Amino acid sequence: MTALLAVRGLKTHFRARDGAGIVRAVDGVSFTLDAGSTLGIVGESGCGKSTLARSVLRLIEPSSGEITFDGEDVRALSARRLAALRRHMQIVFQDPYASLDPRQSIGAILAEPLEIHRIGDRASRHARVLEVLGLVGLDAEAVGKFPHEFSGGQRQRIGIARAIALSPRLIVADEPVSALDVSIQSQILNLLVSLRERLGLSYLFISHDLAVVEHISDWVLVMYLGRIVESGPVEAIYARPSHPYTQALIAAIPQSGPRRQAAQSVLAGDVPDPEHPPAGCPFHPRCPKAMPRCTSEFPDERAASSPAHRVSCHLY
Amino acid sequence: MIPKDGASAPLLAIEDLAVSFGTESGRVSVLDGVNLSIFPGQAVGLVGESGSGKSVTAMSVMRLLPSPPSRVDRGRILFRGQDLLALPAGKMRAMRGDRIGMIFQEPMTSLNPTFTVGFQIAEALALHGKARGVAAHERAGALLERVGVGPAARRLRQYPHELSGGLRQRVMMAIALACDPDLLIADEPTTALDVTIQAQILDLIARLRAEFGMSVLLITHDLGVVAEVCDLVAVMYAGRIVEQASAARLFAAPRHPYTLGLMESAPKLGQRVKELPTIPGMVPPPGKRGPGCGFVGRCGRALARCAAEPPPLAPVGGPVGSSASPGHEAACWNPVP
């Protein structure tokens, strides 16, 4: 299968709040995403997963690295060519309340991307709006309504309808179900899976929720402080988590089955301040298996349970 | 609910509590006959989705709901046999933070950004006449160490914005526990936290509950969180408790169709399925609830009776062929077998 999206050595650095230091929000990330598949990116707040997603779309300008989308060098594109390419790369946000203009009708919200890209005439755009509403499971009468008339789950359906209106090939979904109640979350996850199959979409799916990522992803990246610490096929990551951070993340999830056994599986400490990351492996201050070399030397990526399953840890 | 070790009287007994809110379109019922008991030393989880009424229940116990627009239409909230709803405002203020401690979802909005951590803990001690001046400051330091915020000497001088979310929630715990309360009410205490930090806070709640010998009312939308901490679980839906049982029992054999739907619809680690089970539709907003069971519009097991008549919370036995499960109750005319 050919890669739809290939990212090599991507870095996105920001000036720190105090103006002196540098925050390495994304610090040398590489991955590929095959057409028709889903790449899940998981990590805690501050790990850089949302910055990575926005950098790939150049909603935030990366500092260095390569982004290739469908054979095109995304970083080399002029603003105008980039705008045209965005037709194929859309984003769905976490907060369906904040990402829809409250003064626009749903019909206007969904027609807007078509107008921006000068697709069709008024009648054909209207027909497309009705079509995407149907695809996301909303009635045609939604066209004349406004965002406040919908529940959180319905608004997220509208956000998804807006993203698919242009028939994109890639959708970046940034915590798309995190603000929703459990019973609504499953409806939206099922919708995303069925749209992927019906429309041949690929997803870059960002979430802090490991169970959600396991459900939807084919391939998973685990991020910690701007770096990928583990990556591989979803089955390998969850059946044989290799990085101590991945192991701790999985152990920390509250389970409604039998209780988590002992308190020793609880990871101590906080995620470090991204402005002052620890030297060596950034995870070493919290790592139960840290060795002397972890404090000075960032571990190279190496094979874990299989050649495709990669881990950056001195244990391997 | 079931008394623990045969303990006699409940610490907290919410009896037939009904609360409504005044809106532009008239009065709207938010809680409709909530019954819940917590015995000394017990941890009870109150689980529900947005709009279920779980936070309104907690706020009613603390009498922190603004009135108007809220109004208690009927019911009692007995704390050690005394009706909190009948207490004069001054006595209720003395109860809050002294006998009943509370922590909330977002510690940044409950902590005062302009005062140091040490000042805010010492203030809680002084307010309830436990300690003043240097003595209060020393006890504040000891409390910080107990909730795992060290070194106390440095932390006491810090302001809330200098702490991470997890540490702020620990400071809230120190304030809530300052007066050695009988009951801790924790309203979504880990919802804003990362999963590794959430695990730390849940462990802390379990440990402090044992150390302080207090009861806990944990309000959450997350069934997994309840399973970690609670002995007993009550599930709320549309202003009523629809099922309650021991945590082990509830997870093994849920009887209310809503409880079962909630458990099934969350993706579970290590169990990949192509399509997740869902509960169709959404929670009916207050004011759009019919006379019968609040779940009737989304329920695959609904009977004609369900739309007309609200089912009472009543004992349900175990699955067919097993012995009855005492203390397991569901409000359903056609429970899951």
C-alpha cells in the first residue's frame, strides 16, 4: 500500500513564555499513514500530539522536517497551493461548541467550505449539504437551524459533516469524542468507522484515551514530551507494550472489571515542564526502570516485539 | 443501601429528594425522588451522564444550589439523623468544610488565585475554630505532607498557579480534610486530569478514606473510576436513581437496561469490536420528560407501561437460576434478565 501521508523528522519549536528558552513541542517525529487506515496518536497533556496534528496541516508552521501528502511536498507549497491542498486534508476538533459559528445556520456552515473552494453552483452545493447531513445521520431540516439548537453529539456530527463536505482523503481528528458522554461517544466512533469505509477516508486520530485509540486505530504512536517513545501495529502496542511509559499508561486506566491490583502500578510524579525537559530520556525521572545512561542519552529507536513495532528505550 | 458490617444508622440519608429550577418556560423538575444512603466508612459512587442530576444531588447535600432559581420541592437530607434542609444558614455553614468536606472537578476555580496554598488551608482550620496562627500553619504543612504535596515548607508559600493540576487537586484534598470530616463529597475529582495523575488521585482518595475513617460520595461519569474506589454504586438517569448495588454486583450483573447500555458502549481495552454497542438518541432534557420512566425513549426493552408509570426502585434478584442478590435494586418494569 502506498503512503498517503509521510512525515520525516518533523520539529515544531516555540519561543518559551519567558522569551528566553525554546519549547520543543514536537521534536523529531516520523511516521507514515497508509490510505484508508487510521493512525492513532496517544499521550497526556503537553506531549505535543495536538501540535503535531496541526503542524502536519501547517495550521502551525513546523520548524523543520518533511511532510509529504499524496506525493506533494507540503512544506514547500505556496500559501495558495496549500489552500487548494487543504481540500483533501480536513480537521475535526474536540469542542463542537467552540468550532461552529453560532450566528450561521447549519446550511451556511456546511456550504462554506464548498464556496471557499468554488465548487458547484448554489443548487449543487445545497444538494451536497443535504447529502453530507444524511451521511452523518442528521435530518435535512437541520439546514435551517443554528448550532445552539443541537446537543453536543449532534454538533460533533455537524463538525464531521463540514469536514467531509469536500470529499477529503485525510481527516485529522483532534480528541473528537473527548467532550462527549459515553453513550454519545460510541455513536460518534461508529460513525467515524463507517465513514472511513464508505468514503475511503484516512484518519490521523489524536486522543488521550487509550481504549478509544485501540478501538479505532490500525497503527499507534505513543508520544511523550514531543517525541515518539513507541509505535507499531495496534495489536502489538496493546498486547506487548514495551516502553515503561506505555505500560504505565495502560495500567493507569480505570477498569470497570476487576480492580487494578497494587498501588505500585501508579506512575509517580507529573509530566515535566516542556520548557525544561529532563536530559537524556525525558521519561527517566518517572520511570520505574531507569538506568544511569537514561539520564544522559536519548535512546535511539529500535525494534520491540517485531520489526514494525518500534520503541525508544535503553531496555531493549 | 446495604449497611456495611451491619452498621446501624446511615451517616447520610437522602430521602425522596425532589428539586426543580425556575426557567423562562416555567418550573422544571431536575431531581424527582432521589433516595440514597451512605453508612459510616462506606464509599458510594454516584454515576451518570451530563444532565442526569448527579451534581445537583451533591450540591443539594451541601446546600450550595442558588435559590432561586432552584427549589427543594420535597424530601429530606439527613446527616447523622439531622435534616440539613432544615438547618439555619449559620449552622449549615459550620457543617460545610467541617463535618462534610468537598472537592470539585476544577481545583483552579475553587482555589483563590491571590492567596498562598498555606494561607488557604490555615483559613479553613481557623474558620472552624480548629487552629490559628502558627499552629494552623504547622497543621497545614502536616496536611500537605499527608496528601503527598511536599516539601511542605516550600509548597505552603506557593500560589495555585505555580502547581500542576494534580497537585492543585491534592491541595483541595488537604483543605477538604483539614477538619477531619465524616463525609467527603468528590464531584468529578479526576475528570480534568491526565490518566496517570488520575490514578494517583484515586489511590490517594482510597488511602485517605482508610486513614481518616471517613465516608466518601464520589460523583463521576466514569464507571471505571467508580470501580476503582467505591463499595456501592448508584446509577442516575434523568433525575432519578435507576439502579444501585455493590460495585462487584453491578458490574457482574447490571439489571437496568441503561446501566447495561452504558457499560457496553464504552470501548474496553483488549476487546476490539468492529462496531460498538450504542444507546440510541440522547438524554431527554429536564422539562421534556414524560410521566413514565425517563429512559423509555431510548430503551430496547420498553413496554407500554413504561411510558405511563415511573417504575419504583425495587429489589431485583440475581440472574435466573442464581440466588437473589440482597441490596441490588433497579427501577425498571422489564429488567435485564
